[in-house]
Amino acid sequence: MALDKPYTDVPGTIIFDAEQSRKGYWLNQFCMSLMKADNRARFKADERAYLDEWAMSEEQKQAVLARDLNWCMRTGGNIYFLAKIGATDGKSFQQMAGSMTGMSEDEYRAMMLAGGRSANGNRFVGEDGDAQAHRQPQGNSAKKEGN
């Protein structure tokens, strides 16, 4: 029985619910493996070979290789786990989050210090706020991928 998920209509938001957790299990396990220095070294030495050791979908592997965290999240990744990829690449969380919103690290930091994005125009898909897909750099690619 499918659950009613009214939260899927919030722009710019992927809720990490049980379904997303199942979908991203191996992607998130791969990310957790990067907590160990020897695994980070193996991954950096041959990313594709290391990814092929995991039971991830090809789409998930491509999203990791592209370092497209929005794509990773659409395939079940959770930002807590995905942050390990950025750390492996020597990036701060603010740099990573900025890349997901089309902002620089400084722009993202300033937005968060100012209280984050306004809810006005961003409460549901179809409004005209700044979090709507058509206003995001990933918005057009998400539409092309059918998400």
C-alpha cells in the first residue's frame, strides 16, 4: 500500500523517508566507507573501480562520478552520508551545499546567516519563489531526467 506523501510537493526538498532510504542504501554505505583513510585513498586512486565494488545502480555511480549531489539525493543519497564525498575531495560542507544551490560558498554562508531561504513562494511546487526548480541551476537538468 502506497503512503500518501504530501511533502513531495515542497520545492527543492527531497525527504529522506523509508523509500529513499531503501533506494539509497548502497550509495550511503559507499559514502560511509569513506570514513576510513585507506578507503578514501582507494577511491581517489580509481574511482570507477572502487564504485564498482558496491551494489549501487549505474545512475548512482554516475551521479557520484559527476559529483552532482542533487542527482545523488534523487537516487536515494542522504546529505549526511554524501558529505563524506565532499570531505574526501577536501571541500567544506558550505562549498558542497552552495554547489547544490548554484551559490558560491560565501553566498551560501551569507544566506544561512540571514536565516535561510524565505518560505514565501516556496511552500509548494508551482509558486514563484527562489527555491523553485526553474530558478535553480539543477532545475533544468532535473526536468530532463524526469524528476
